[in-house]
Amino acid sequence: MTREDVATRLTELAQQAEACRNCALGSSRTRAVFGVGNPEADVMFVGEAPGFHEDQQGEPFVGAAGQLLTKLIETKLGLKRADVYIANTLKCRPPGNRDPLPEEVEACKPFLREQLTLVNPRIVVALGNFAAKLLTGSTLGITKLREREFKMRDGTPLMCTFHPAAALRGGNAANGIAADFEKIKAALDTLPEPSADGSEQLGLFG
């Protein structure tokens, strides 16, 4: 597919997400928050779910956590926010920013699956527990998952790190996410051809 074809299909999917009522969140959210960024991005970030500001604006990571993510993209990766692609596990905000429910994650899987296929990034980065568990198929927490190496079935590296919202609270997450972004940069600069290198091979969602 050409860049224009991918961009057109992503727009069509965003419109479908806006009309989606496959779970109860479709009736409670203000706007669907589909995804944003370069349709040919080398790096695709997958977060958890929209928060208040995202729900109002229809764009992922626009609040304080989004500002931190943008800063990390710029200072650690040497890229602009517009150079990457950013999406969430859920396309609609859970009431009160509660954790996503299993049926909500399941309802949104087709959207994320096609986003990953269309963008076809060189590296996928899972931000936080829910994205990491979905993409790896693991029940381990993010602290453990960020220490392990994964690959999608097509050989695309999958890296896990803390959610920027957790990093804003300080502690290990603040230092850890900065270190992880340095690893992402190193991986981008030295990506080898897919090979049997001991990393765990995953399906699209583990």
C-alpha cells in the first residue's frame, strides 16, 4: 500500500471507531480517540486508554503524560511527535479513568490490530501494564516485562516501558522510562535483520 492508501484507511478506521458501540464506552465517551501521527512511522507507541483531555480533544496523550511522552520522543529519540505513531489499547475513555475491562479491551482489539498492520513500524513500544500485557500475552507486570526482549510474529521488536503517567509520580518509573527510551534509540540505530536471537516470538497480541 502507498502512504496515501495507508492514511486513507486509517482515516476510515477512525470514523468507524467514532461510530463504534461494541462496548458500553461508546455511549459514555465524548469522542473516540483513535490514533495520531506518521502513517509510516518507525516507532509506534501503544498506551492504555484515553484520559479526560484526550476524551475532549480526540487525540491520544495530550495531557501531562502526553507532554512527558513528547519530551522523551524529542530528547531521547531525536524525533518529533509527528514522526511517530501513537495509539491506545482502548479508543474510548473509561468513566473516571478506571482500568479497562477485559470486554472493552477485546472490543477494541480489531482497531489496534489493523493500526499495527497498516503503520508497520520498525519498533512497537508498549506503555504501561495494559498495553504490555495485551501485546505480549503475559500476565507479568510492567516492571518485569520491561526487562525482557520480545518480537512480534513478523520479527518487529516489541519493547515495554512504564506509562508516562506513572513516571510523573516519580520513583523508579521516572528513571526507568528515561533509560528505556535510551534503549529504544539504540535499537532504532542498530536494528538487525529478524533472526532467531533468543527473544520471545509473539503473535499480534501474544
